[in-house]
Amino acid sequence: MSKLLDLMRKLGSDAALSAEYDQNPQAVIQRFGLSAEEGAALLAKDYDTIKRLTGLQDGQFATNHVIRAYDQ
């Protein structure tokens, strides 16, 4: 699995990580070891580049809204 895809999945399932990303996305991107291109695509919500870098196809994820599901 790509580091970018791993981070995207964790952001949707880990409340603490999501809060940290909201406060300092660059620190989270760096900690996960994303490349400059991956980090820039994530920050810009560049759908086409994210698809190319992760191998995901249309309909497998969305970048225009946030869905979060956290265990209580």
C-alpha cells in the first residue's frame, strides 16, 4: 500500500491523527514519509494526482468532503 493511501485511510479512522493533521498537516505528512509530490497532492486535494499516485479509481474515494468514523 502506498504511504499516501495509508495516511488517507488513517485520517478517516483515527480522531487524534485527524486533529493533529488539522493543526499541522506538514508535520503529519513528514512523519508518514510522503514524497513532496504526495504531500502537495494531499494538501491541494488534487484528485487526478492522488488517483495516479495511489492507483485508486473513480468511485473508490472522494476528496470533496470529509467522512469520519471514530470509535467512541
